[in-house]
Amino acid sequence: MADLSVNIGELQMKNPVMTASGTFGYGEEFADFIDISRIGGIIVKGTTLHKREGNPYPRMAETPSGMLNAVGLQNKGVHYFVEHIYPRIKDIKTNMIVNVSGSAIEDYKETAAIINELVNIPAIELNISCPNVKQGGMAFGVTARGAEEVVKAVRSVYKKTLIVKLSPNVTDITEIARAAENGGADSVSLINTLLGMAVDAERRRPILSTVTGGMSGAAVKPIALRMVWQVAKAVKIPVIGLGGIMNWKDAVEFMLAGASAIQIGTANFIDPAITVKVAEGIDDYLNRHGYKSVKEIIGALEV
């Protein structure tokens, strides 16, 4: 067997397979299907400072080779997470990572500071695709200045591995990635969902209650792959690739393009065992091609 271990900053992972936030619950939900300790890292659903009800229904829609979601970060808040969720997941034998969201820089800072105290949470993933309510609703992550400002603020209070999740709904994603790096990010993950919409022609109305939502699934993979390749060349910190990864071959392609690790999202809804299958598939690929370590294929694309 090849060595599948990778490092993201100080975060050590047994393999490069992670789960994307919002698609794997808190990990426990999948324990009946697979040994979840075999996954390199589990990123739990988005957590905010205060409880959020999320958006009104309907908030999901199927699309060709993908799906739209407008769940709206429904969660019970970070204090509920600390008191009720953390005790249940803290002893799972993998990296349990919390996705942190907010609508103001102060929210991000306070949430990150609280999670910083949790011994068995070695990293957070900062979702900067959230609308900044103090700036008229524009997402933090669509300008370099906004991205660097929120990352720098969180870095000042968070002392463990800081991953920043980038929005693809920008003109130049390398500019945003460099801003996150300048702000103190240990890694960037990309891409978050693409903005899309679906229409019910018979009713002449949008399908989602919010009109637009985030598109994910196989259809977004070529865009995600291109952005990962661009960002991997633009920053010195590790890149985590996600967006339309449905099997081991997709995962290998992202790593060849420069990703040090990958996240699986929508595919979890189709096959709850896909994470383990992808890890096994990567191992098989490495053995067939004579690689001793998965690190040998990171950025090995010949252009």
C-alpha cells in the first residue's frame, strides 16, 4: 500500500479525503454505513454564533448532473454545538473540523475564539461566502480586501489550522486566494457553490423560495478543477479541492491539478460510502502507477 497521509498546515491526515460541510452532518449520521474514522477529515455543517432557522422551504432543487440548495446555514449556534454536539463527536478517530460562518467580522471572531478552546477540534474552515450585513449584503469573499480583513481578524483569535473556503462567484479567484494567504490562512479550500437558479415553467415561478441558490454536483467539476489549478499556482499554502468530485478518478484529477487534499460533497447524498471508496481508489491508482506516496501526485499535471 502507498502512503496516503498528507498535511494541511499542522493538520495531519491519514488520507486526503475529507467531507464537504453541509453534506455529512456531524459525521454520526454516516456511522451506520461506513467506519467514519477511515476518512481523513470530516467538516461538520456550518456553525454560526447564534441560532439560525435557515431559509423557508422549498430550499433544494435537482438540476441536470447536480443540485441547488438554499438551506441558509440552519444550525443551533456555536454554544449549542459546544454543549451538545462536541461531546458526542470529540472522540471520533479522525480530524473533526468545524465550518464557521457569520454575517459580521465580530461574529466570525467570537465563534472562532469559542471553537479554539475545544481540544479535539484541530481546525476550522472559514466560510467567507456569507453576506456581510454591514456592507449591504455583499459576501466577504468576493473582494480581496473583504477576504483579507475577515481572515486576519479570525487569525488573531484562532491558533490552530485555519482553512478558508473560497467563493467561485468572483472575477479572479487567485486574487482572493492570495488575500486569504496574506490574512494568515494556513490553507484555502475551493470551490464553494456556484450561484444558480431553477424555474417552474408551468407555475411561472422560481423553484427555490430564495429564487437563487448554490449549485453543486458533477456539473460544476470542470470549473472547480480550473480554479484549483489556477490557485495552486498562485499561493504557497496548501489547496483543498472540491466541486463535483463523484469518484476516485475525479479526486486524482484535482490532486494532479495541485490540490493537497479533496472534499466530497453532493456525492455523499448518492452513495453514503463514497468517501471510503474514493480513498481506496486513490490507493489503487498510486499502486498501479508505482507511486510510494500520494504526495508525489500533488501538482504533477504535465502542461
